[in-house]
Amino acid sequence: MVCCTETISKIVVIGLNIVFMVLGIAIMIPGIIMMTNIDFLGDNIKPLLENISFNGINLASISNNLPIIFIIVGAVILIIAALGVLGACCKLKTLLVIYAIIVMLLVLVQIVVLAFFFILRSMLDDTIKKEFVSQLTSGYKVDDLDKSDEVSSAFNYMFMSMECCGMNAVTSSTNDFDSTAWRSGTGSGKKIPKGCCKGVTEATYASYTNAACTDTANSGTYWPEGCYTKIMSSFGTILDTMGYISFIAVLIQILLVIFSFCLCCSYMTDIV
């Protein structure tokens, strides 16, 4: 018995697979962006990320592997969508059945992954921010870039390259640096490190002086935004976007399974 008309099913399967292919590309793009354009993934900041973990996995490992996973997942989606288009256009019933089964399995896996993702995402902000603040408090000791202390240098590179200061925004004379070893040592009498100052560069860092910035933190001389906000505005936004794209993809895949089997019903008399 024909489940629904061949023409309607064919149009839906081909049309949704084209949308699915676009989603595959949309998943690959954030992976490519993460590999090339996110400052906090730079090698100079990796020593800091190696000391910060979430559910037993350090952020350096996540930053290294997550972009690759996105690219692979996007490529797989493109290939699967191409199978669906080929099966629908060429009336290949067997290929459509295989395609529908693969998509059903993907839907089940993605539902589990999405549930896990949204649970972890709700925990991410609070947990990771506490880890960053803890590392700053316990590990920030010197204001330089020579990597004699890798964690301190990583923080300084972060402040300078991401144009931010501390983990929480610097809005008054008290800030995240108050409890650091740097403030009780070589940074005694200062408010913020040089990396927070506007205009400092890697080339001028060692000789840079600006008392209005480092000693009194005058407004307009430093980057007031906290680095965690900067991090989440890039990395966090990408994660959220990926979650929503994946949710839309699951809905599309459910429709694809339904209409693929409908199309198979209309091809019952075809010989593959």
C-alpha cells in the first residue's frame, strides 16, 4: 500500500536533505573558526587551560579535540544527506532503507548526546568560572611574558590578546588580583598587571610603564571587561549555537525517516 504520494515524499526527502546538508556545513564552520580564530586557544594560553578541568577533562584537551569533532560530524552529515538525495532521485529503494536506518540510529544517539549536552551546558558557566578564578588566585605570581611561570604568562597573554582583565570585570579598587601571590609580592602597590592595559603589546611588555593603569586603574586606561565574559562570548556562543543546530537537525532527521519510508512504499514495485 502506498503510504503517501511519491511526488510529495520525493520533494520532502530531497528538500530536507538539502537543508540537512546546509546544517552539516553549519556544524563544520564553528569547528573551523575554533581552530583558527579564538584567541584563548592560542599556544601561549594552553598551559593555563591544562590546569582547568570540567568533569575530569582539561580545557586544553577540549580545545584541541572539539573543533575536529565538529568538522568530522559535519562531514558525516553531508555524506549521509547525499545518500538520501541519491536514493530519492534515482529511486533506489535499498539505498533509501539503509539511509533511513542510519538516520534513525543517528537520531537516537543525538537525543542522548543533546540531553547530556544541555545538562552540562547549564553547569558550565559556574564551574569553569570558579576554576579560572581559582587558578588566578593560586597561580598568578608574576607580571611578565617570559614563561618562567607558565600559568602567570598564560594569564598575561590572555589579558593582552583578548583585551580583558581578570576573570570578573574590574570595576573598582578591589578585583580578582587582590588575593594573588603577585599582589603580595612583586605586584605590591599595584592594582592590575600590564597585560590589562590598553596599548601594551608583546614587544613592549617588558619595558611598558603606565602608572595610571597598573597602579591606580584609572578608567579608560585598561580593559574593564572580565576575561570569562570574553571567553564565553566566543566559545560559549559557539557551544550554544551547536546545541540549537543539533536540536533542529534531530527534528529534520525524524521527518526524513518518515518520508524516506513513505518513498520506499511508493517504490514497492521497483527493482533495485
